Amino acid sequence: MILKPQDILVVLKLIAMNKQGFTYSDIAESLSMSSSEVHAGIKRTTAGHLFDANTKTPNRKALEEFLVHGMKYCFIPDRGEITRGIPTSYAASPIQEHIIQQDEYPPVWPYPEGTVRGYSFTPLYRTAPEAALKDNRLYKLLVIVDALRDSRARERDIAVKELKNMLL
């Protein structure tokens, strides 16, 4: 079984919810996905040891290890043209507070209602920007993951620390 980007989004949503007990339809609605996509994602993350089917919770230690060491190899973002969107990676909280912005365009997820102009940065999954706007905790987790996917060493170090705080 091969992990897909939407599987990571599903597990991050479960971390963001920070509660036991969920329904596939609730997760699906909040992520603008189908219930069957969520179910398949749970199945794949269980096979990958990122989700514990017995406790019905994400395996936080394994997830941390995968996000820190595997994301930059598995789900490489595309950088593109200047567009309007939602800031991510080092250009958004919680990473932004630790970085002095250069006079360059920040990375943004392309999104028509976005408020920031920057270079296009492919989100982890196509519905991630919409889901992030509904859930600030999920947004922060996705920003951290994007910093781990494609950043310089300093931003990655900050992202690792922030990830550990969010997973506690």
C-alpha cells in the first residue's frame, strides 16, 4: 500500500481535532473530501503505522518521524508563478514569528480569495487551503509540514520544534 498526500491531511486533521472518536463523514466534510477517501486514507495510514486502529488515534511518534524525515522526499512541492493565495511555510504562523522576511515573494497556496501575492507552492492536497481556512490548528500543522517539505535548514529546524509542540 502506498501513502498518498491526502492520507497525511487526514491524519493531520485528526491531530488538529485532538479528540478521540470521529466519523468518516465529519472528517470528510471538514476536508472537502469524500467519506470513502477518508476511509481509504485511514486504511493506508494504519498500514504505514501512522494510525493505530485499536485506539483509533494517530501514532504521534511515528507521524513525527515520517513528517520530519520523509515528507521532503515523498511529497515534493512545485514552485510556480506569482499568484494570489494563502501564505504557507516560512511565511505563515507559527514559523513566521521566527524568521525575518526577505524582500522576496513568500510561498502561497494558490487560492482565488487569498490575500497575499507570492510564488505558487503546491499544497499537500488540493483541498488543503479550503480546509485550513476552516481550522486554524490544521492550518498551523500544514504550514509546519510545508516548511518540512521545502525549506532551508534554519526553517526546517524551527518547523521540527513547532511540530513537536503541536504533537504533544
